[in-house]
Amino acid sequence: MIDSVAGERSVLLRACAKVAVPAADATLLAFGENAVFALPGAGLVVRVARGAHMAERARREIAVACWLAEQDFPAVRPAPGIDPQPVSVDGRPVTFWELLSPAEREPDVVDLARLLKKLHALPTPPFALPARAPLALVETWLDSADAAVGLEDRRYLLARRDALEAACRELTPALEPGLIHGDALLRNVGVHGGRALLLDWETAAHDLREYDLVLTPMAAARYGLPDGAQRRFAKKYGFDVTEWPGYRVLRDTRELAATAWVAQHVPGNPAAEEEFHHRVRTLRTDDPDARWHAF
């Protein structure tokens, strides 16, 4: 069987050698924007970015996570004793994190709402954060799919990106802008050691709080959540983003990003190619209720 992350494993081994961390027991946990490996013997998780273009995001993720630790915010912590981070291998950033204890239960939307309410109440970090820019990598993701993205679909998706970026600039927020997680999906919550933690901070930004809130109703529509999940999420947070006039613009923005994101998985993966084209069809036909398959 071909190792689909052979290149990432090579980067992992070289990064671990740089910081004297044993990596013989490395096990792949996930492969998305990063290849995520567990190192049980060292008690670490290692995230290997797909390319050098992720370097600034990795630096920001470490800075935010260290600051959150100072605030005693319930989040995953960078690995102690490895400094500076990220470690660079051929320009690709590699970050090291504490390995969490086994999950105690599946997270719930109420866990996510509680964490976001607490996050949004924190003071402003003592360093600058960029705006969210969720569509910044759309063209990069489409390029990575090679010929699987036809010219007409490419033109359509890039024109949609341009229109949505312009629409986002015209939004009037209902909430005070500030620190956001940037990718506040339920999959980025884990329940470990008796409490829910917010994970994956590479898209942390200073922007509309509504960016963090729009993903739960989007997930309810596209991926299916238990009945009443969106209502429970809104009640716990204290604000229902679906009643905000800018909701559809932000949801369309995140759905375009989620569609283009799948494109990077297409080479050699027929299921990813099928899902990508399915998502494009639902965008073209303006079908907000069509189910997507989580990827």
C-alpha cells in the first residue's frame, strides 16, 4: 500500500531529529491542512504543514496558544521544552503539542458555545492578529487538484470568491469584533481531563465574532447535527447568528472555502473528487439544504 503521507513522514522525522524527540512510534491521526501525528512514547502530537506557505500561520498558532495558556483558557498547549517553535524543515513549519489523554466523550454544541463565549470575553492579545480572510487560499487549493478542477468550475469558484470578499467588506457586525478562533467547528473541540478544550489555533484572527458562530448552523445544514443543536448553541452563547442580516454572506463564504479545501485531497482520491464536484453543484444550484459528506 502506498503511504499517502510519505513526504510528511520524512519531514516529521527530520524535525524530530532537530529537537531530539524520538519518532519511531509516529502514528497518523489526521491529514488536512496539516498531517497530524501522535508520538505516544514522547507524549506529543506533531503537526506537519503541507507547505512553506503555512509558516506564518504556524508561528501565529504557537503565539496564540502560549498566550491562551497564560490566560488559563481551556485549550491545547504547545509542547514544553521545545523552543523556538515552529521547527522549519525545508521551509515547512512543524509544531509540537502536548498529547491529550483519551477523549472522555464526544463534544456537544453546548461545549463549543461555552468555549466561544469565554474566548470572546478575553482581553485583546498583546500582539497583532490579522483579519480572518477565509478565502485567501482558495486558488492555492484549486491549483493542488490539478486537472480535476475544470476551467468553467475554476472560473465560477474564483468569481464567487471575489464577489463574496467584496460582500464581506460591506458587513455590519452585530457583535463587537475581536479575537476569534477562526475555524470553530465541533471537530475542533475535545473533552479531555474532565473539561472541554478548544483545539487548532492556526486560523486565530481579529475579526467579526460572527465568523465563529456561523459554522454551527452551517454544519447543521450540510453535515447533519442532532435536532435542536443550533438552538441549543445559540441559547448557550446568547446570540443567534442566523437572525443577523449578514448570516448568509458569511455562510456562503465558509461554504466556498470548505468546497475549495476538499480540492487539495483530490489527487489520487476518487472520493474527494466526487465530493468536490458534488459541493460545486450545490453551490451552482443554490441548494443550501443539500447534505455534504464530512472530509
